[in-house]
Amino acid sequence: MPRFRQRVATAALLLAGLLLAGLLLAACGSTPDGDADAPLAGAQQVVVVTAADWDAAQARMRRFERDGAGAWREVGEAVPVMLGRSGSAWGLGLHPAQRGTPQKQEGDGRAPAGVFAIGEAFGYAPAGVGAMPYLPMQASHYCIDVPNSPLYNRIVDEKHVGAAAVEGASEHMRLDLHNDGDVRYRRGFVIEHNAQGEAGRGSCIFAHLLRRPDETTAGCTAMDDAAMDALLRWLEPARTPRFVLLPDAEYARLQADWQLPVLAR
């Protein structure tokens, strides 16, 4: 979802056709500003999620902030979160490409690892919590998880793009209406993995709510209501927030090079 701007297509976009959607993907997926070897350059807020290893589904989330390019300071306390049912894998984000394994693929049940921009917040309510741009979801909203679709890895409204454009998509954004009151997408935000929409490299990666404390995800990062509310009230788009997810060993290996916060044990 190129920079995962989630531009819900309008009727005019539909008339222009899906070829235009491909052009939008290219335009929105431009290389971010900053040093590719220092993916937190310019960021003044960072959400850090660390797990024991690549296969761990349980993790800890911390928040850090700084003024300018100064030292990172932790905000609040670490909280437990849940990852993909199969753990995590290298994703496509703001960090330099990593050649190691595992690599994130569509349907692998792994959360993408690396450094990512944070996109819009979304939810069931008409208005959001905090300062992040917010998209209220309706029953007609889908995130396209069909790899060969030109709208792959984007949130769209079926009313605007048409039924054919969402055919085969399984990621309903109003889970409560499609899945017996499911609360998971009641509040959340986009983690901008695979901004170029590369086919098969993973789609629809969010931070969202838990239904149960021990429930894993299909590749997202899930937390309880209190953690999500604190996070959304803290995030400020003007401070260029970033999302980092790494296994402990990779975090230790990359901490200095990527200028990641030092984690207290």
C-alpha cells in the first residue's frame, strides 16, 4: 500500500480504470527521504517491538521519543503484544534490504520485521483517537490481499471500485459486521510494509486489537485496548513516527548501525 496512504478510490478513479491504480502505486511508493543505512533518520517517535526469535509469536512493545537527532528516551512501560502465528520474517520497509531468511510472503503467518513508516489510523467509529489521520471503515471497505490485483496491499471501498475489483479479497475492514462482532479492527493503524505493492510479498499489515490475550495474528501486531489507546494518543504525525519489529538477536546486531534505541533489560 504505497506508503500505505490508503487512498480510497473515487468513482472517477474507477472510470479511469485499474491502469491508473498502477500509476498511483508507483507514485506513492517513492523512496523515503533520509539515509538508507539509518532508517530512523528524521524520526522523533519510534514504536519498538521485539521477540525472542524468528518463530516467537509473543513479543514486547516499547515507545521511545527524542528531540531532533538526540538520544532516545523511553516513554511509559513495555507491554505484551502478539505477532503472527508463525512469528516474523524480513519485510520490505525503510531499512536496507536484508538477504537472510525468513522473508515475508503472502499467507505465511509471519509479521514483517524491519523499520516501517506508520500510516493512517482506522476503526469502526466515525472519529479516531489522537492526532493520526483517521479513516472510518464501512462494511464495503476491504484491504486487497490478492497478489495479482493492481490494488494489492491497498484499502479500498467496494462502492467506489466495484465488486469486480475486490473479488477474492478476504480482508474485510469491518470485521464486526462480517464476523459476529469481531473487535480486532475496532481501532488500529497501518504498518507500511511492502509500500511498492510487490506481488506476493505480504499485504494488509496492521497494528490492531486483540480478541484474546493469547491469540496470534495472520501477520499483524495485536495488543489490548489500553495499549492501543496509549499508543494512538501518543503518536504525532509531525514527529515522523516509525515502527520497528525485530527478533532480539537482530535488534542487537543492528542497534548501532540503524541508530535504534538502547533497550533496558
